[in-house]
Amino acid sequence: MLTIRQNFLETLRGGSPDRFVNQYEYMKLVGNPIVRGRAGACPRGGTIVNDWGVTSSWPEHVVTPFPLHTPEFIALKDVTKWKEVLTIPEPASYDDLWTEDHVKAMEAVDRTEVFAAAMIAPGIFERMHSLMGMVDCLANFHEEPEAMLELIQRLADWEIEAAKIIVERQHPDAIFHHDDWGTQTRSFLSPADFEKFLFPAYKRVYSFWKQHGVELIVHHSDSYAANLVPYMIEMGIDVFQGAVSENDIPELIRNYGGKITFHGGLDNGKHDKEDWSVEALRRDLRALVEKSGTKYLIPGLTMGGPESIYPGVYDALTAEIAALGKEYFH
């Protein structure tokens, strides 16, 4: 029997896996104080202003915190003045928050069994719309392209500086990077705009990681992004995690299998809800696998972590994937 890591690599390479890769089993996520400081830690029922000047709130009745973007809360109202307005905390400014626990948690991962993954969130696009609001952010790509390119370049530099510290202290062999690039049915940017604005920055960031000991890059975007997959491949992404069913995963595998692997297919919006059922998970899982095959596919929920909003959903799907694997692998 293959180890989890071996089975994952066989799936990724189109070899001979002996079971389905089961959701997030192939990597152990390990945090770091740079990411925590960058995102801020908003408590349920509370409001915070993080180190980037972004105000976030987490009402009791919703599932996650999100930035506030009414006019009085927008951190960056004029992108052309970002150099004067923004105070960007350098990654090294979190040195006093690093502890032996951050290092030991990574060292404790059995890398013969799974990948030791550094968590990186939020990504460049998410950082931009958290600073200026989604509407203004999207408008600025067309109204202030030069300023947007400058800001993206600065954020990419920031990510590389953070990567240098994480590599030096934790030595991950994988990264799990969040940055949502679309809605349920389309990407936020056209492929042409994505190529102009985000692609060069991410190619530079992901190249740095690959040049410094990282074997596996998993990018989370629980959205439609099928039109961006060629760019994902060229920028060095190995796994597109969060691929919702609207991407037509079977077609993506036919077109790009061997160049990238797809993790998802069972949308949280459709299954991770109050009236969830094992029967619906089983039905949609079987349909996904029957159309997609057993290679270049990691069946799972699309959420950006090994969990679900409603208790039991993630574990129920894990059990269903294991059971279905017994039918497909002998």
C-alpha cells in the first residue's frame, strides 16, 4: 500500500494510485505569525483593525469575518496615493512573535507520509480588494492601471520577503496559498487582464518558492477559474484547490491533466449547509468520479481548509471517498 504522499504523487503524475487522494490528507498545514499578523484575528461578534489598516467585522449570524467597505472604513480610497496612505508592515516586524512551537510544528510533520505546508493568506488580489473594496478594486484595474501595477508589484515583493523568513525558519516542502479569483460562474478579471496584472506577480512569487525547497504549490480559489488554468500552470501551481463544479472539472482534466491537478468538485455552497445529507454527497461524488476518472483529481469540498461550516459534512465526505475508492481500486 502506498503512503499518502506516494499515492498523491501517483495521482498528480498520472501513474498508478491505489486509492483516491482523500481531500486534504496529503498535506499538513502549519501556521506562522506573519500570516496571522497580515490577516488579523477577528473574534466572532467583534471588530478589528488589522496591521494593514483594514477594518473587519464578524457578526454572530455569519460564518466568517470580512472587511467593512462602507466609505468610512475603506483603507485606501485613492489607489494613486497608496504610497502615501498605506503603512505596510514588513514581514520582519513579526520576528518577536515567532516561537519554537512554529518551528517544531513543521519539524513534527512526517514528510515521508505527507507534505509539510506553509499557510499563506490572504493573497495579492484579496489584499487589494480588502484595502479598497471590491467595486473600486475592479474599477481601478481599468481606471488606474499604472497605480494598480505598482501596488501589485509591492505586494509581490512583500510576499517574497515573507517567503524568505518562512523558508529560513520552517523549511516547508509545500505551500497552501489563498487568493480567490472568481465568483461561482466567472473570474473577476478577464484572462487578458489577469495576464497583465496578476500573472507576472504570481509567477515571480511562486518561482521563488520553487527555487527554495518547495516542491508543491497548492492554490486555493473556491470559484470558477477554468479560463485561468493555463496561467496557473505557467506560474507553477501544481494543484488548483477549491475548483467548484462550474469549472467542468472532467473537461479540465481532459485538457490539462498531467500539467495540473484539481482538488474540489463538491461545492461547499451546495453541500455545506443546514440541511446537508450523506445521500447528496454520495450522489455528487459518484457523478464527479465517473466523469473525471481517478487521475489528476482530488475529490473534496471546496472550502479553503480541512473543515466544514456545518459539523459532520467534511468527515462524512471523507468516509464516502474512502468507500467509493474500494469500488475503483482493487
